[in-house]
Amino acid sequence: MEWTKLSDQYLLIIMVPILLVILLICQRYWANKFAAGATLDIAEECAMGNKETQEDAAGVAETSWGTLAVLADGMGKGRAGKMAAQVTVETCIELFTTDDVMSNVQYFFTQAFNLSNKKILEYLQGNKGGAVAAAVLVSKGFLYYAAVGDIKITVFRRRELIAVNDGHTMQTAAAKGFAQGRLDIEQALAISQKKKRSNYIGRDGFKNVEMGTDGIKLVQGDIIVVMNQGLYNCLSWVELEDQLASSSPSKKIAERIIEKFNKETVQNKENASLFVLKYTRR
């Protein structure tokens, strides 16, 4: 009897780890199967405001480990802004496609934006210029993101447009300073009225990449929208939601948003650029 009990216990000790390994393998199999059964319909559009040049840049890369979309909005005189935006997009895509980054996504984003900053400073050699940028990475049904500056990353779900990041604006900097007790109410209000970016790529002492700590689980029908300040300052949240509620492909949705932007007559109209990424399970 005692021998039987010992045998059962010994068998249990052996079987539990084996069952855990089997469960882990099954979990990975179904996760990969689910990911393979999902598609991303991606579109990118841009438009000129009242500016003389278009300094925005965008790029997409697809690999076996995920899909990356990068949007950058340049600033500076001459070609400085356009160059800064292009360098940022190209650097992010080059690092992403070189090796599987999914083991440490935050390190990838930090490395990509820091390297972009270094390249821009070397090119400008003391001249003024830079870029704000945002990158979204979709892998196995999850959304990962990083942003520098005032580009908005949003998810349209169940007819509601939800902001994912806060953005590096004077308003968010003032609110954070007030919450931490570093600014009084008068100082915070004064800072929030300033029309400038609190962070951008292409500056000495660059830091503070805004990233999510965990991936966002995507659901059927989610639409990821990445847009620059020129667009979301011109069109209201409701106007954007009306266009995103359409069942049309991403290309058509993006074109309609830009059409609406072009019809708006506002002073100091900035250039507009956006990505629309529609997530669908087959």
C-alpha cells in the first residue's frame, strides 16, 4: 500500500511539469494561429495646410514578428525638418527589420529614437531642426507604441476614438508639473498657453520616449489611428469618429478624413498626416 502511494506521488511529480510544457506549447500554437488569422489593412495619407513645404514622413515595415508603422512630423528651416522626419522613419524601420525585437519592445523603441536623435544632430551641425514622431507595432494581436512630441496614437473601438498616449505638449507638461507639486496653478496655466512642443527628436539632452508598459489587446474591428497635430487641431474628435465609423477600407477612410481637412478654412493651418490601420480577424 505504501509503495503504491509513493509510486502515485512520484508519477504526479513527473507528470505535472510535462503537462505544463504541453499547455505552454498549445498556448503558443493557438496564439500563432490566431495571429496568422488576423490582417492589418493599412493606409497613409497627408495634405498641405498653409505651409510652404511638406515636412512629414511615414513608413511601414512588415516582418515575421510584426508590423511597424512610423509617422514623423519635421520642423525647422529649409530642408532640416524634412530630413529629420525622414531620418527618424528610416532609422526605426532599419532597426525593426534587422532582427526580431519582440523580446524587448521598449528597448527597441528607446534605441530607435535615441539613434535617430544622434543622426539628426550630426547632420544639422548646430542648425535648428528636429521632428516629433510616433511608432505603432502590431504583433500577435497586440498593439505596442512609442511617441515623442505631440503626435496622437488612438484606437477606434465600438464607435469611440480613444487616445492611447498623452503626448509631449506644454499642456501635458504643465499638468504633470502641477500634479507633482513643482508648479503652482499660475505657473501651470502660463506654461500651458505656450504654443511650442515640450519634446522632440533632434535636441541635445534628448530623453523621455513615451511608451506603454504592456501591449494593448486588439479586438475585431479595432482601427488604430496615428495623426499629427495639424490634423487633430483642425478636425474635432466627433468629426474623426464619424469618418472612422464607416465600413470602408482604410484607404478610403484616410482619404475622406483628408478631404474633410482640406475643406476646413482656419488660420495658420498646419500640414496634416495620418495612418489608419484596421485590424480584422479572418
